[in-house]
Amino acid sequence: MKKILITGGAGYIGSHTAVELVKAGYEPIILDDFSNSNPNVINRLSEILGKDVIYFEGDCNDKEVLESVYAAHAFEGVIHFAAFKAVGESTQFPLKYYQNNVGSLTVLLDFMQQKGVKNIVFSSSCTVYGQPDQLPVTEETPRKDAESPYGNTKKICEDILVDFVKSKAKVRVVSLRYFNPVGAHPSAKIGELPNGTPNNLVPFVTQTAAGIREKITVFGDDYDTVDGSCIRDFIHVMDLANAHVKALAYLEKQADCFYDVFNVGTGNGNSVLEIIKTFEKVNDLKLNYTIGPRRPGDVVKIWADTQKINQVLGWYPQYSLEDSLRDSWNWEKSLSGELA
């Protein structure tokens, strides 16, 4: 089996991708410092997969850590998730974000070049588009100035990857620009596990349903949208995980010095209020929510054009919004003292 290093592999998207890699016949090698993930995720992954998961605790900014991982398991490709991702925190501590998010990529690419590891799938984001002038966004949509240092790190990392390929480095790269990952593994053994107050809508919804949060505040209901609330493209995390596996298989067929980029979304936009109402409907419960003032920096509406990933990678989402919100609630209900 081809061994694939997953940096940040115990995190939300990384852990689900590990499951999909095994299903596709790869062997994931997880590297995580557990700064924003829980070590118990490794045990949960083993339960899902029915076998032990290979993992290392360490920072992918540290070349010696990469050396020790490679000495034990000479990996043939990398999926790079490891990054700080809280938009608000990044505005308070920009250097922390540049050092970690940009620094880890440069360390990793240098290491890959030394070892002759050719394939890397990079975790990018639709934040690179800002508030687009036209919808839906394609891969050709101009990138805009980032609204936060976090968003800027994604733009900078994409530029680094492009420059690295242009330098005739024998590397093959796919950047995946995700939209809004939601949901959890259907087993409810792994899912999104935010530290402290969630930054994303759906964990806030599930925590409110569970009584952990008093209420959800919808930031604005007077935007130019179907119901006045902001619109996003919500994609099930299992579909997103599968896109990484498809991207890896695609890279294996390419010549050296290769770069490509794909949007990963459903191609549909759903409003914040639609999410709340759909969650209530599929899970047969009522949520406590209020309308608050607009939040500075929020993109009003964005969703993906997915034609490129559909046609080139043969990737299509398999899960509906209803599936996502049902799985999210089942995951929330499964949380116990072990992981909470």
C-alpha cells in the first residue's frame, strides 16, 4: 500500500480523509501535534477502520520530526492540512499564523524535495475569493485581498506552491479550495470538535440544540439574499475527504512540475436561516435563535462552480444537506466526557 503522510491528520477534515484513504487502498500516516485536535480521535479512527492507525505526535514545522516519520514510514505523498484556522484569532496574532501556516509548508516542501516525494494535496480555502463579483465562483475567479491573516496565509501558500512548481522542482501539486465543511462520519465516532466557542455555524447549531449554548445569533437578516441572511456552500466532510483521495490519484498520473487547483463544494448556496430550519426539520426539534446586527468582514454570499472537479476528477458530492445536518446532530449527541 502506498503510504501517505497526513499533516493535521487528527483534525476534523484530516481524520475523515484518513478513513477515505484506507477505503481507497492507501495507508495513512498521521502527523499531528494535537494543538487543535484530540488524541482520542486516533482511537476512534481505529474503531472505524478495524485496525491500528499509524500516527506520530509532532509539529510539521520541525524537520527532525519529518525525518523520524520518514525513517519509520517512507511516504510517497502528502496531504497537508496542518494549519491554524481561526479567522478572529489570526487578526490578533498574525505572526503566529504566518509562522505556522506558511512556515510549515516551506519546511515540508524542502523536505519533500530532498527525499524525492513528488505528490502533495494542499488544503486551501474559498476565502481566497473574498466577496466575489460574480457567482458562482470558478477556479478562474480572481482572488481578492484577504479579509484576515488566516485567509492571506492560504493565498500565500498557493503562490509558494505555484512558484515551487515553476522552479522545476519535481513536485506535483493540487490545491483544493474548500467551501464550508459540515457533517460527520455516519458512525458518529468522529466529527468536528471545536475548542471553546465554535467559529463555524453548524457546531454552534448542534451545541445550541444540545443545551451547551443558550442561543444562535444570526448576524444580519437584511442582506440581498433570499431571506436576508448570508449564503454559503455547505459540503459534507465525507465528500470533501473523498475529493482529497481523487486528487491524489490524479496527481499520480501527471508529469513532474505540475500544478492544478479545484473548487470543492456542492455548487449550491444555502442561507444561515435555511441551515437552521433544515436542521430543525431533519432532527425534529426547535432551535433558539435571534437576529443580531451584521458582523464586520462577513462575505454576503458565495458558492462554487464545480464543473472542473466534476469533469477532471470525476468527483461528485454523494451526501445531501439533510444528511450533513443529521450526521452533525448524531455526532453531537454521541459526545461524552471522553472527547468533550
